[in-house]
Amino acid sequence: MKRDKYRGKKFWEREYKRGGHFALSERPSEDLVAFTRWLVREYGQRFLNTTSSVLDLGCGNGRNLVYLAREFGMRGTGYDTSAEAIGAAQKISGGVSLTYEVRSIAEPLPLPDAGKTLVLDMMASHYLPHTAREALRTETARVLKPGGWLFLKTFLREEDIHAARLLREHPGKEAGSYVHPEIGLEEHVFTEEELLEELAPYFTVHKVKKSHRHMKDGRAWKRRSISVYAQKT
């Protein structure tokens, strides 16, 4: 009964307040750090500098925005549905130009056209149904400057035994989706082809990185993920 009590939004409020299900950290994502290193190698400081602005969709405790602000002097905005997450983000964001708001990314983004250099979608939009994801892709492209970047990380379906089990045992309403048994929310798990098709109308994909640590001693271990470096067309 206790598990059923904390599902959906309540799960995230409890998680950011007490932890337990996920390993919460204030260190930036290794995948984001790898993306910024690639961007600097390819373009220097053109996109990562004090005149650049970033939007983090599903910012959690703000760790990735704080990294971009402190490492490159970027300004930024973070949205998350969890008030506890936003509170945690505000606590670690002292001295940098970051703002946060409790907001669903399923809603239209209250931002002007072409104002952001970078948008982060890291393990966030997979909670949305297909029509809402399509709307978010359109909104993401709208708020990005010409030539701006989307860094997207999400679950990858191929060769993920965990994903196959979840799809089989806890199917959701949408093909390729399941209801997470702990969180109580529907999650979508992408094939690479499907994800690239979603992005194709708005973005040119420059690089795709897929995790490989999903098996250990011949058994399912970590979930597979895919990271996409996509530039607004």
C-alpha cells in the first residue's frame, strides 16, 4: 500500500525530498559533459558562452544547468513538474543566472521565438504521449535560435531486456510504451529509427551515441540509452 500511495507526481515529490529510487547527484550528467566537449571541439565557444541561453526540459535538481552556467557562463531556464525538484535546484544555483519554474513540458513553452541557443531534453519527453511529444518538438524548434542545438537523451529499446520485459508485463496505451510499475506513469521507449523520425522535420542530427553497459555476466543490467546531438535546421 505504501508503494501505491506514492505514484505519478507524488512519486517525484517524494523522490526529490527523500531519495531512494534513483541515485540523485549534484554532478552534471556525463553524457551532457561529453556533448559540450564535442561542441567545443567542433565549434569552439560559438554556442557555449556568456551570451548563450539554455532551456532544460525536466530540469530535476538543476545540476546540468548549474554546470553550463558555471563552466561556460550561460544563462538558463529550467522547468519541472516537481516543486521539490525546483526547490532543490534553487538551493544549488547561487551566484549564477538561472531561473526555475514548476511547469509541465506538455504545455506550450512561455518563451519567445528564437531565444535559446541550447535546449536539454534529458530523460524527460519520454513521459509524454505521441501527440504531446510532437507538440514539444515543434515548440523546441520554435524557441531555438537558427542553428541552435537540442541535446536529447532517452531510453533505447533495441537490445534492452528490461525494456522488453516492461513492454510485455506492463503495456501502456501507446505502442512502445509501458506503465512503470514503481512510478505509475506511462513511459515510451524508442527505437533509434523512431526517434530520428520524430526529430527529422526540425533538426539535423550530427551525432548519435548509444550506451553499451546493458548486460553483465550475460544478464540484463542497466537500461540502454541513446543521446542525440541535433541542430535546428
